[in-house]
Amino acid sequence: MVVRREMGEVDPAFVQDIEHRPKLAVVEAGGIPLIDLSVLNSVHGKEEGDPRGLAGLVAEIGDACKDWGFFQVINHGVPSDLRLRVETVAKKFFALPLEEKYKVRRDEENPLGYYDTEHTKNVRDWKEVFDFMLEDPTVIPASHKPDDQQLNELRNQWPDYLPEFRGACEEYARGVEKLAFQLLELISLSLGLPGKRLNGFFKDQTSFVRLNHYPPCPSPELALGVGRHKDAGALTVLAQDDVGGLDVKHKTDGEWVRVKPIPDSYIINVGDIIQVWSNDTYESAEHRVRVNRERERFSIPFFFNPSHYVTVKPLEELVIMQNKSPKYEEYNWGKFFTTRKLSNFKKLEVENIQIYHFKKDI
């Protein structure tokens, strides 16, 4: 990343508006729920079932989604060696010279691969990333224009000079996908729906994995690794290292609180799609990433997204159960996804698309 000027100043492209600059004091979040998933993965639970344990787990998940939109899970069943392998190859990749990383650089035609100039809320993020899709190829709309019916195939690009990179990434993605489906079913049950009610939306999923690298920053009071945002998809399953830096905005008082790194845990957050499906029963939480003056940070989010042809709208049976009107107009996920990808690629003159653009005036 070419991000510094003389005297250690930060390029203005990275500087947050005054009201969004992070305070250097860290408030650690003690309240974010830590949920043990061992009942899902134990031999006893699989063979004989554990209705009381499962009911308690479902209630925990529901409370966490309602109160925070974020929670951490342990005993999740994802083999630790998968995570270790992908963390190792990610560090190797980001340590390469820039000209090597640019050989798999993404562009407007292919939004996959290496990238170091992403914007959030039209301010450049202090990070470099590598993106790859779970399904290869993945079909999405060719453009964000509503009348354009053409489709495009996204294909992953892998660095030839790190032969172990692709296998580690693909195996890790499949391991985390299994966890994502388990969490999706728990969330469905917590809403009073059948466990597999939401699974069909992911038949031709557009899920992807991002490898994040946040270099040390000379002015962490001015820049952010990722600016404040909400995740557009259904669920995010995040692995972070021991450096920390993920801040969540608490719903009750609007304060930013730090998610404490817990070894071998995953941080889960509800995305905008579940907010819409649940008709605002659950709300996606705003979050951001702080950078560190001394230490680099690595993280790996898995963005669990439905197929491009899915129409996202409040679920009819939930609306009936709530005895309320739908709070959102329906929208096509593929067009939404394509629009967001374009706005992440370059600075636009308007704010990128959000679900509140589909909110009904009730």
C-alpha cells in the first residue's frame, strides 16, 4: 500500500470526517454474547438429539440477534487446522511485493482477487484485501441497471506463485459454509420458522471470502481499516487474530465498543437480508475496524449471500405472525450485490445503496 506522505502524514483519501474519527480510548465490549455450539457437534446431540439443549441454544441465538446483531461462537465444529492453513497462506500472500500481488488484481470487469483501494462511505479504507467466491464460477447480473437482464460469470483468480494458496482457501470456505448453514437454521428456528426455511435461498449462492490485511497506521486517530457500515448479505462469519480492532455500535446508547478477540472463536453478525426477512425483528448492527499504530492485523470474513435471482422481502409467514405490514419493498439481491460491488470499487458521487432505500413509509 502506498499510503504515506513525507513526515508520516496520511493521504487525505483515508481521512475520516471529524464526526467519524475514532477516539483512541478503547471501550471493550463485555456484553456481546458468547455462545457455545457444542450441542450441535457432539456425538450425543447428533445421534440422540437434545431438545432441551437445542431449545436453549435457539433462545440464546434469538436474544443475541435481537439485542446486539452480533455474537461470538465457540465449539463451532470448524477444524482449527483449516483456519491455521488459510491464515498462514494469507500472511504469505500479503507479504509479497506489490507487483506480485497486482498480477491477480481485481478490476471493474472482475471484482475478485487483490485490491488495495476500497472505499467505505466514499472514504478509502486502510487495508488490502483478497476476495474469492465460494462457488466458482458464480453467476451475478452483468450490471446494476434494472433493465439489463444479462448475466455475468465471476471466476476466481489465484496466484501461481503460491501453489498451496488455492487449496487452503477453498477448503476453509467449505468448512465455514457448513457453520453458516447451521447458524442460519438456528436463526430460522429462533424466528418461529422451520429450521430449513431459509436454506433454499442459497441454492446458487453468491457467498464470498475476504482475506483482510490492515498494516500499521501512523495516524490511527484519522483513518479506519473499514469505515462504519452494515453488511448487506445474510450472515457474516468472521475469524480475527489476537490484535483486535473490530468495533460494534451498541444499539441502546450508540457507543462504539470493541469485540474482544477470543482464541478459536468466530464472530457472527446478522446482515441486512435477515433484517428484511425478519421484518425488523432482528437488525443488522453498524460496525467498523480500527487500525493500530504498531501492529498489523489480519481477519477473514465469510459473507453468506443468497443466489442472484432471490427476491428479498419480509417473509410472508412472519408478517402474518407479527400481525404487521411488510416494512420493506422487495428488491433483487443480484442487482443490489452488483451495485454495492461497483460502489466499493470506486468513489461515487452518491452514497452506495442501502436497505433503507427500500423501507416503506408506514
